[in-house]
Amino acid sequence: MKNFLPTIVAALVAFAAATGACGDRRAEPPRYYGGIARRLCSMLPRYHVLQQPLDDEISRRAWTNLVTYYDFDHSIFLKSDLDRLAERETALDDELRTGNVSFGYDVYDLFCKRLGERVGYATNLIAAADWDFSSNETYRISRKDAPWPEDEEAARELWRKRIKNEKLAMMCVREIDKAKKQAGKKSAEARQESEEEEEIDPALSDEENLTKKYRQYLAILTEPDEEAILQHYLSAVARAYDPHSDYMSPADKEDFDMDMNLTLCGVGAVLQMDDGALKIAEIMPGGPVDLDGRIETGDKIIGVKQEDGEMEDIMWQPMKKSVRKIRGKKGTRVTLEIIPRSDTTGTTKKLIELVRDEIKLEDQAATGHVEKVTLNGVERKLGYVYLPGFYGSMDKKPGDEGYRSSADDVAKFLADFNAQDVDGVILDLRGDGGGSLKEAARLSELFVPSGPVVLIRDTRVAMPLTLPSRRTCACMKPLIVMIDRASASASEIVAGHLRDTGRAIIVGDCRSHGKGTVQTVMGMGPEKYGSMKITTARFYRINGRSTQVKGVESDIHLPSLIDSLDIGEDKLTYALPFTRIRKLEYPQAWDMPKYLPELKERSEKRVAESEALKAHLAKVAGWKEISERKEVPLEKSARRAMIEKDKALDEKPGEEADAADKDGKKAEKKSRRRRARTIPSGSDDPVLEETYRILADLAELAAGDEMPQGRVEWFNSILGM
């Protein structure tokens, strides 16, 4: 019976494609959406820093944004579809001003129709094809600049190669993993991680896994959601001004607020879509699910009932919509219909009632510890703080229940470091995409006594954001700030300020992300209209240089795995250009950069002699090669050799890999990696290990000095404070 499953599922998907996605329009905009569109047309030209009218040029950009949002790799639509849609390329501005949002729905409908056709063809092909992996065919994996298929025949040929590519990759991975398992070179833990990352069910055949994947793909992307369709369209219009302006539906504004507050009200589980249901991927400690104890990781949620409502079937519903049904106000009750993980048939169901509670998203909060590092025979205590984002309560004040502040959390670690008399501090901002401007200023205040932090220029004038005068700082020790290409916005403000005032050495990628713009969230009127996030100003460092596009350059270049990848503000569509203004007059808080020549010389010598760092740099080069790959072979031996070479990049360097288990540090550092997957950790993070050594060198060169009290008072007097 098992052999018939792919054919049966393929037939079901093809039927769904023919009767659903290819049918009449499945979603219609409510009438008040026209009012939202008109409000957007009024707000963007008025408040955006460019002060650009919503004209034909913006219309063309919005058209491109929306089409490529739905079909980023140019594999769903046909060239004839694009030609037909292009008839309205310069008309969107006029349509929106009249409240007409139909273009967003027309593109979505066409996408659903074409996707149904593509998936119907693909799943039938998966079930029926007898693959030949001996030919010298290749598949183009980088298609964002490729032309759209000329006709249906070209589209089918593209998808034939796509499915062949996936089938071949799965086959090669299975064979390689099986060979390693038989050779005893792959641990059970490593096998489990591999299967989780690839989302492959080992109990199913490759054909069944592929069919399952595309069935989910079709169901999730073609489920009508009027609010989501509008958001995609209006966001495409907003991003025609710059990539950080956005339309936020009421639900997305709620998500935004929760991210800033690091809290949400729900049941305390991380969910993922699995075969139409919501699978419990992780249970959050201390949440309602954890305290109740009846739900386990791997269980599936198929229904949700509010305390005064009926049970709602959520199978194959958009994940966001289902998750929002599970969330709710603190203290309210929700009943979940569960299929236990032990039941593979899906016939066993149980109802579990939970009381919603506030969940602290601690995985996104600052963490810190003291590390002991021995260099040149001297042991030093060094403080380390990792900050994944600049979060801060937007609707609470200090002292209020649930108040959160990233600066306050970092200050607590610094107080502990002072108590332990550390020799220096590392502030790790790698992977930190930014957040609250206020929190960025407050964080700088922990290290610099007073003065300007950043210049903010709106459509009229540049105004400095200035710190109040302080008699002392939370940290007076030598400081290193770590950055990578994912460090953006508020991270760049802090790194740039601490560098420009001579307070810190910058270590990491060649430069940070390069986001130098300010976004303001504005309501659009009635709550159901949602909000606009509009770029209203630009950031400038106090030296007059914008962080836009060029970011903050590192003083000591220790590349991460993403340093050479296609990442950064300059890679984003319609990014604002780099500019500069007149610099401010400001004193140096300290003179850390005077130690740079000696620090660089010592670090370069260690890098040249370190096997771990040489292996890391080889891995960086390997990742760069993979990222620049345009095509892959569809001949089995060549593809297997390529996959084996790629997988070798992730192998740990023997002896050092085992050292991470000591003192329980491996688990702690794995947790940090889950919070910021761009950052290697533990002994897999030679950049951090070398940064500790650089800080130890800095502490030695500073001869135990710290920013003296007299220096703080002098700094304030220079500024007239």
C-alpha cells in the first residue's frame, strides 16, 4: 500500500490545484481597505524622509516589489503573465488614491493559479518519473536575475529540473549519512540535528517527503487571508520608498509590540507547520504548557476553542492566523484539540484546556558571564555581554510590572563585572538587528559619561541626541565591541559612538550592516486600519558620516561566516544612499585606538599560527564559494562530491570540539546559537576566542588603567555640563 501513497497524494494535490487555486477569486477585500489605501497615499509622501510624491516611479517600484515578493526566483509566473500585469505598472498610484486595492488581489489570484499548476505538475512528476542521474544536466539555483519562463513548456522544464535537483540532493545526503553511520563517524546527536535542519521524515521515502513538502507549500501559500494580501501589497508600496518602510496590519503591530517588550500572552510553546497541523516544536519553561504537563514536544494541534466559543478546525490554515487564535489576553482560557505524537494514524484526539499567561521571551534578552583567559602566563577575568536586540517596553515605565529594558539588563551584568573586578569587557552585537533608539542611547550612557551619541536628520534639520552629564559610568574598563554584517541600526549607533569617542575597539566583520535610517510607527486612524512604519529620518555618527550603506568598519578584521555573503544594506532594493554632514565637535572619552597597531600585530601573529582560526578562515572562504554558486550538477557522482565537500565545512576540528563540553559550557553556548544562528559558538567560535585574547592584550597594554574619575569630570567640563 505504501507504494501507492505518492500517486494518491499527488492526485489530491492536483485536484486541489484544479478546483481551488485555479478557480474564481478566493479572497475579496473588505470595503474599508480602500480607506486604508487612501490614508497610505497621504502619509507616505508627507512623512517619509525623501518627501517624494507617490508617482509613476513609485508605482513601478511597488509593482516590482509585489511581483518579486510572490515569485522571487522567477519560477511561478510566465513571461506572458508579467506582460499582462505590466499594463498597470504605472497606474498603481492613481488606483490607490481612489481606494482601489484590486491589483494586490489580482497578483495573488494569479500566483495561486500558477502555483497550483506548478505543484500539480511537480507532485505527479514525483510519483511517476524514472530519474536518470547520469546525464550532464545542470540546474540554476540562483534565479533572482533569471528571466521568467516564456511559456508553459518552459515552466514545466524548469520545474522538472527543480524536482530532479531536490530528489538527487536527498538521495545523496541519505547515502552520505548512511555511509558515515556505518563507518561510525556520525553520532546519533549529529544525525538528529541533520534531520531536523533538513525537515526530512526518515520514515518516509524521498518521494513521499517531497510530495508532503509541496502539499504543505501549496496549502499554506494559497489559503485566502484578506489581511495578509493587503499587507503584502501596501508593504510593496511602502518599500518602494525604502526597504524599511512598511504597512503593519493590526495583528502585525501586536507582534511588533511583543517583540519590543519581549513578552506575549499565550500558552508557552514554539510552533511549526507540519502536514497541515501546528506541531509543538519546543515548550517554553514556566509557560502554561510546561506547567500543565499534558502536552509534549511533537504533539500536534488541530483545533482551537475560545472559552465561550466553538472548536475551530485549524488544519491547513495559515500559521499566523492559527497562532493568533491560540494567543490571547492573560487569564483567559483556551482549549486545544491535540493529536499525540505517539499516534501516527491521527485518529487519537484529546482536548486540553489551558489558562493563558504572560510568556517572557528570555531567549531574546541580554546574557552575560565572566570568562577567565590565560595569556602570556597571566590569568585575566574578562566580562562578556551578548545583546541580540535593543528591546524596551513601549507602554510601561521603570517600576511597572513587566517593564523591560535592554540597557538595564546590560547594566546588571556590568555591575556584576565590577564586583568581580574584571580587566575588560566585550559587548557582542553580532546578529543584533537593532530596535529602540532610546535603548541605544541608554546603552552608550553606560560607557561614556556625557555628550552627543548620534545626529538625527529629518526633512528639515540635524539634531544631536545627547546624553545627560554623569559623575561616573557603569563600566570604566577597556572595552571591545563585536560586530558582523548582521549588526544593524541601533547596533551601529552604539558601535559608531563608542568608536568615535575613543571608548572602544571594534572587532569583527569588515563592516556592519549599514542601516542608517530611523523608522517611526504611526497609527492610521481606526485601530482596524493598522499602522505605518515610515522612514522619517537618517542617522549620522558624530563624526558626520552616515551609517547608511557603509556601516561601521571594524578596527580589527576577524570575519564571521557571513562576512563575504550577499548581506548588507547595499544589497537591499531601493536602499537610500550614503551621505555625510558636518561633524560635531566632541572630546575623546578615552584613547583605546592608540593601542591598535600593537593589538593588530599580536592578533595577526596568532591568527597565522592558530589551526582553529585557519580552519575558520577556510570555512569562510568555502561559504563564500557556495554563496556565489549559480548552478549545480544533476549528475550523481559530481553532485555527491559537491555535497560531501559542502558538508565537510560544518565538521568540527577534532580535539577542540570536545573541549566545549567542560563545565557545562556547551549547552549554554548552544542556547546562544539558537538565539542568533549567524553566530558560531563555543569552540566553534574562534572569532570570540581570539577577541578574548585581544581584550587580554588590551588590558595588558592599558596596564590596568580604566577611565579615571578625573577623566569623566574633564569630559563633562569640555562639553560645558
